[in-house]
Amino acid sequence: MKRDDDSDIIRELDRQVRARGYTFLHVMADERTGDMPLAYSVGLSQTGGYELLVAGAMSESELSMFIEGTAEWLADNELAPEDGMVLTGAFRQPVKLRALADPNRSVHLTFARRWAESRGKRGPARAFQILWSDPDGLFPGDEDYDQAIWSQPVLP
């Protein structure tokens, strides 16, 4: 969809954010590029100062569950996310937060940025990828992490 046609998407995101404080957007897998599906939050940056995203070989409902569960766990525990933070107890397995290098330039947060701009705000200053562990509690980048079973990209 061209940028000129984004107004309907921005209006719908705005409606959802007003209703619950944030929402999330799903991006389908791209077989041409090999990109896996992902989901990211929209609106958390205006209340918590960050956005969350998760990518990997999962269904839309599973991706959404990681965004919602992480956002709720951080809020319930009155914690601000930090790079390398490991959350235990939020899900059956630990998850780890990994800071994106430059959220305002990340192609993975396009509509979070456009939504903020539509409200006269800057896009997210901070964004964190949610990484889930394999059965041994290892994360992408750890030696012996089982990427074959727990396939997820580490985003720039």
C-alpha cells in the first residue's frame, strides 16, 4: 500500500489505541525475501516510551500473545524495558528483550512511526524485540541455541 493510502490504516490504529492504550500490527511473511511474519505494538511509545516487536515462525495469535503478555507483565511489575532484560514468569518459557539499534529508522516499525507523526509526536525513541528461548533456556546468539526448532530472526 502506498503512503498516500495510509490514512485509513492510521485512523484505525488511532481508534484502537484510544480504546485500550496501544494496539499491534501484524506483518505477513514474505516468501520472496524469506522474511518471517512479525507483529509490533503501536502506541506504547506515547505512554511507556517504547514499542515492542516479535518476529518468527508463529501464527498471528501467538505473535500477538507475546506483545500483549510482555506489555502487561512490564506494566504489572512497574518495570521499564532494558536491553538484555530476561522476563521469567510472563510466559511458560523465558523471553529476552533486545533493543533495536535505531527504532526511528527501522522498517519494522513503519506504522508505529506514522501513527505518532499523525499525532504531532516523534516516533518511538526505543523499541525492543521480544526473543523467546528454546527448551534449554537459550536465546538467539547463545551458543547451542536451537534455531532449527525455534526459528526467529534477530532484527537490526
